[in-house]
Amino acid sequence: MVKAIIFDLDDTLLWDQRSVKEAFAATCKAARGKYDLDPGRLEEAVRKEATRLYQSYESYAFTQMIGINPFEGLWGNFLDDEDNFRQLAKVVPSYRKEAWINGLKALGVDDPAFGEELAERFPKERRQRPFIYEDTFTLLDQLHGRYQLLLLTNGSPDLQMTKLEITPEISPYFDHILISGAFGRGKPDPAIFEHALSLLQVSAEDALMVGDNLKTDILGANLAGIPSVWVNRDNKSPGEVKPVYEIKRLMELNELLTSIK
């Protein structure tokens, strides 16, 4: 019997990919106005440079373990009281500038001052775009009070809490919020899933893990023995990681819960 439901945050409840995409679009439009650059090409160049730079830092292994992607580095401050995060916080100001400056250079524009301007603009644009899936609150309304709910998210506590602060309606639904950067390990490490179960005080078979990412949410749940529910909005193939259940939209979870009972 399902007693508790564990939810991923990014691209499960929050539409993070859209938020990042639209922040890029808004920032890159400024380059079209000044240099007549195609916004899509600039976004592609900056994403490429950001990924390359991100992987070159000593902090990369830590960010991989905790689950922080290069594009979060373009707007997060990582003001967390922990040595690895302090190192990351020192790196990100120059990282952002270099990503945008090098992105412009890739398109033939050598203007460091403008690159810095875009680097400062992107975080502001991202904070103004906290997109949420249309069925997120409808589902949470229906589940709240019927099940224990735990939010399990990879990332920096500072950044993940920023996402929750700019979407303040989400947090009150949850009995617990567990962030990998505060725990010390990220999904798919089964240890963080086991810790979630201990917070909920339920066994693995009495919980469900709901998430969009096969390599973190679903694999980690499988390793911890928690039945996994893959939110597959884009009709992807599961590949090697097999979820126990699959849904196309969040609202299908209600029907699934009924069938499990």
C-alpha cells in the first residue's frame, strides 16, 4: 500500500528546461539588437562554452555527484556553508563571464564588456521565469493530506531553495524537502533515497518515486528498492534503465495510485 510519494523537482514539478530556454532567449535578444546576432546561434554557442568550461574546473566532480548542471552555474550563487560550495561560489562569477564572452567570440564578436553585461542579465531573466507544469498544483491538491509527500531534489541548497522561493506555492505541500547538497550525495546514490525513507518512516515498498530523469530519479529509486514512476512527457525510450511505472502527464499518477491499491 502506498503511504508516501517522493517527488523530483526540476522538470517534474517545475518546468526548469523552459525557464532556462526562455531566459536564454530574452538575454540573447539583446545581442541581436547590438550586433545583429541570431539569438538561437548565440544560445547554442554559450551553452557549448559553458559546458566546456564547467567540465574544466576542479569542482566538476563534486557538481556531478551533487547534481548541478552547467546552466545552473550561469545563474546560481551557491551561498552554501560547505567547502565545496564555497569553492564553487568563487568560480562562478568568472565562469559566467567567460561563457558569454567566449560564446560571442565564437560568432565573431570580441566584446568582453558586452559579454559581462549579458552574464549579469541572464540570472535576472532566469529568476523572472519560474515556469510550472499546468497540472502540478491540481495533482498536489489531490494528494495532499492523503499521502506523505517528500521533495527530493539534486543541487545546491541555496539554488534549489531560490527556485522554491520564486514559486512559493510548492513548498507547503511537502512534509519534507531533501536537497542533495545538504545531504552530501545526490541521486542516483541509493543512500539519499534511503534517507528519504527514514524521514518518512516508511518501507521502500510503501513509497513511490516520481521523476522525469531516468539516470537519477528512476535509477536511484530502483537501486533503493522503491517503485519508480517515470514522467515521460516527450515519449522517450527508457533504454537500459527501466521504470516500474510510466506516465505521460502528472495527472495520470492519480489513476496509477488507484490501480496500485
